[in-house]
Amino acid sequence: MIRQRLLQDKVLCIFCDNEVGTRTKPEHILLDALGGRMTTKWADCNHCNQSFGGTIDKVLPEQLRMLRNMFQMKSGSGQPPPGLSKILASTGTITLDSRGRPKRVGGKPFTITPLGNERYDVSFSVDSMEEFRKYVAHAAAAIGVTEDHFWAKIEGQYASFQNEYPGTLHTRIQCGGEEVVRSMVKSSLVLLATRVGTMPLKDAAFAQARDFVVKGSEDFLQCFTTVDARDFPESAYQYLLENHGPMFNLIYVRSDDYGRTLAYYHAFNIASWQMVLAEKGGPRNIEIGLASDPLNPARWDGDLAAKVSLDFDWLNAPDGSRLNDVSLARVSTVLKLHQDVSRERTIHNVLNDVLGHYYDEGDMIEMDEKGRAAIIEISQKLVAALMQIPTKEKFLLRRSKQPGAE
Ligand SMILES: [Zn+2]
């Protein structure tokens, strides 16, 4: 009797019969890379979690890499945004580091031109003083002098930084494919498990959905998943924008009186998928939603359905016929948003840079000579940065790093 009870109390993985529980690795319901913070230990086992992590879960974040970099999106667990390599810009091929700063590909960090009589012209192409200091050692070695000797020659002289902009970036944003939808069905099942446990999801009603996640199936993709291009019901949309930002993510699961169980997955407010998790026979009249703001992962809500309800009939009637028009409009909105966001970021960076030169943390900023000089420098730099005018800035070469001096 007791043994029977214990067996019943075991919680098994949705996708295999391994036990899950307090010692299971937490599964991110919305992928960590997309800013997901809600996790559960009570849905899939370490083995399945790891196997999805290395396969189907990698594809969508990869497809959205450009956007994650453009908007400087950190992961749910705080990992920096991804860098990008081999981006075609109007100035040539560049990479973007995780802070979105462009760097030309293939350029040498320094070039040395012998002038005769053991004199050399050395020209550096670097992005920061930090990087410059690093390459001084390499340049010294290339000429055959010590680093000390090299610094002795250049310290106290003026040099200039030339600021360039990459111009227009050529890129494509595309998302979808079977692996992406498998990962979305998995996320939806895991979300549902947080409400009903794993047992009902191991039932035959969900067999096709489970198999699709684990093995993939062209039939399931065709028959039970649809790319949706309809607008959201207005009040739900307004709520999501206000509470989870202009690029919100949403996973929503709802079932009816017959246990027909539908999932809706909306990614970065660009693309939506509707998926039939069970045609009938699942847990009845369940409604659960998870929404998040990838621009601010702390703004997530795993109890969304208590605030916003998506009608079952609406969820049951996806329509992809306007897909091209709708995708184009949504991507344009996102690109416009990016212009605004990067303008704000530019202003923030210029202010920080210039004020950091003039003042220490906590200093009062007054309209004395120093204050006026700072204001003038801020306005000049803002104009240059916002209009992307290449600029040259003179500075003194110093070997030691001084706080606030760069
Ligand atoms: Zn498992």
C-alpha cells in the first residue's frame, strides 16, 4: 500500500520515464537565450533538457541573433548578447561585438613602414586605448625593440582616434522551420505541466505532440501547426505592449470542454505560431500564459492568463494568408524601434564619456568654465554621433591607465 503510494507520487519526465524533481536541472520555459526567466524542475529530466538544449532549442536564438545583438538583449540568466561575425556593411565586412560595436574584418591592428636609419613609421588601427596598449608590445617586438623603449619614444606625444561608422548593414531576419516549432511545442508542454503536472501530458492525447518534440514529424508540422498572421485582439495586445514592451514574447496554452488543447507562441512581437497539442482528451478548460519583455527580462509574468484572456475560438482559427504583408510591417516597426533605441544608447554613451572626462563620480556639475566646456563637447559629439560623421579626436599617449582619462 505504501509502496503503491510512493510510486504514484513520483513525477516523471513528459518525454521519457525518468524521474524529475528537486534535483532536476531547471528548464527555462521560454528559452534563456530569448530572455526567459521562468523555470521549472518538474517537467523534463536532465537528459531530455540537455538533448533539447543541444539541438532544437539552439535554432530560434540563432535565427534571432541579429535582433538580439541590435537591441543588446541579455539572456534570461544575464549572459551578454551574442556578437555577430561577417556582417556585410556599406564600408565592407565587419563584426559586431556583444555591445553592438562594429569592427572591421581583416584589418591589421598596426602597420610598420621603415624610414631608414632604424627609424619607423608605425600606424595603429584600434578601437580603444586599451587595445592600443596591447598592440604596442607586438609592434615593439616586430621592430625589434623592447616595449619600454617603444613607450619612451611615444609617451607624451599626441595621437588621434578616428571614429568611423559601418553605414548600412545588409542582413536578413528569418525565423521558422521544423526544429523551431518543435522547441515551441516543447515550451508549451512544459508551461502546461507547471499547471497540471506531467501525468496528463504522458497520456495518449499528447502522444503526437510529444513525438514531434522528440523526433520531429513533417506530418505533425503540416497538420497541427500553423504560422499565424492575424493581429491580436486589441485589448490583449495593448496589455502586452504596456506590460511586456514593444518586442514581447508570449506562450499561451488553452483547452476547451473536450480537452482540445491549443498553444500559441509569439516571438519578439514579430512572428506567431499556433499549435494543436491535443485534438481532444487533454485536461479541460485550462488557461495559462507566460509573457516576457526581451528588452528587460525582469518584466515577465507566468500568470498572464489571470490578466489577459485569449479567446479559445480565436486561438482555434489561425490564418497565415496575410503573412508576407504582416511580417514586412512588423519587421519595419522593429527596425524603427531600433533607430530610437540606438539613438538613446548613443546619447547615453556620449554623456557618460564626456562627463567621465571632466568629473568624478558624485561631483556637482556647475555652469563654470569646466561645465561650459563639457556642454560644448557633449553637443559636438552628439551631432557627430547621431549624424554618423566620422570624427578625429586628439589625445595624449600615456602608458599607465588613468581612471576617467579615456
Ligand atoms: Zn526525459
